[in-house]
Amino acid sequence: MLRLALQPVDPPDSLKVRVETTLQGLTDAAVDELDAWEIGAMRDPRNWVRPVVASAVGATAGTALVVMRVRAQRKKHAAASSDPLDLLRRTVRAAAGEARKIARRD
Amino acid sequence: MDPPDKARLDSDFSELYRVHLRDVYSYAYYRVGNHHDAEDLTEQTFLQAYRHFERAQAESDGRPLRPWLIRIAHNLAANLYRDRSRRPQTPIDDTTGLSTMHTTEDLVEGRDELARIIEGIKTLPEERREALIMRFALGMDNREIARAMGKTDGATKVLLHRAIKQLEGIVTAP
């Protein structure tokens, strides 16, 4: 009986619109702030750490990939090389080729 | 706070709003007794909650935030009463607030008891009435009510027990 006496009350639609509009306004303000932060942040040297770290991580991953692929081809290059200098030349050429492939893909 | 964190916080808050709008409105309505003030109170509750959401979320330690929301509504309602220096204009103590929640069928088809309960709730002390609203209109458990009212679990259990006992006395009185 108490549950019946104290039934939950549905908020009117007009209230939903009213509250959501107000909250949306606040959320939009947050998004604008984010946009401003992204551009503005680059002017502040203290915020350069983040993109630098991101670039470094990308570069490290790319380098590791090149090394892995060149190592994988090493046996083939060794078999085809006439002398150590030729092997070095082939390895450098392969590394440059792999680096170009990764750079093109990015 | 970084803006990306703020965007995540806004998203979490939207979810809190979506899930608990009805709870806050129900509480506000039963507390102030009319739709106009209940709407204002609900809006103010969510705006205030938005301002303090980051801290509340950090301090909640994963516990539900509904008691915190209801506590905000409770404090705002108290301020509303204080500012007006009187009881609500169409108060729950009056006849309209609770009665309008029920269909004519509810009240006519042998529901004398329901009518007596509704009248009885209006005469309860504010704290007891609030505890009943939280328990029965919002479906909150003892622990949630305790957090919303700033009481211990034990004190809340006693409060609810006394509220129901008092109400039973009112309803069964000749």
C-alpha cells in the first residue's frame, strides 16, 4: 500500500528538454575548451612532451619493425652476397626499402 | 583537469542524469508537493551535482551516487523552505500533492486504506516522511537512505521502523 501511495513520478518532457539543454550547453563548453586546448596547448612548451612522446613511440615502433624485417631477410642476403661488404650494402639497401614501405603506409 | 578528462566526466554525468532523473524528480515532487517547484528543484539539483561531480565520483570509491544526488536535492529543498520562510506553497502537507498522483479508480474502488495512508504520510514528521519517500518512491535500501540522510545504517533502520509504526497507528486509528 505504501508503494502505491508513493508511486514514482515521471518527470514531464518539458523538464527533460530544459535540463538536457542546460547540460548540453555545459558539455558544448567543455568541447570548445578541448578544441582551444589542442591549439593553445602547442604554444605552451610544457605541453610539447605529449606529442614528442607520441612521435617517439611511433618512431621506436617503426624502427623495431624495420630491424625485424631486415633480420628476417638476413639469411637470404647472406647467401646472395659475394663478400661482407656486399652483405652490408644489401642490408642497408633492405633497411632503407623497409623504412620507405612503412613511411608510405603511414 | 585536462579537457579530455572533462569530456569523459561529462559523458559519465550524462549517464548519471539519464539513470536518476526520475528518482530526483520523484523525491523533489513528494518533498515540495507541486510540479513547478519540483522542476526547479530537479534542475538545480543536477546543476549543482554537475559542479561537484568530479570530486563526488573520486570519493565515491565505486559506490552508487544516487544518495549523493538525493542529498543535494534534500539540501536545496531545505534552502527553498528557508528562503520562503514558510512551508511549500502547495505542500505535501496540503491535500493536492499526493492525491493527484492517484487515479480516481485507485481512490474510489474501495481504496479507503490508500486514502488514509496518503493522509497519514502528510502528517508524519519531515524526517520520517523523507525516509518513507526514499524507501517506497525511490526504492532505496537502508544503506542508500543512510548515506542520503547522513545517518548510520542502524539509525536509518530505526527511523524507517518508527515511521511505518507511526503511520500504521494513524491509518488504523478509529
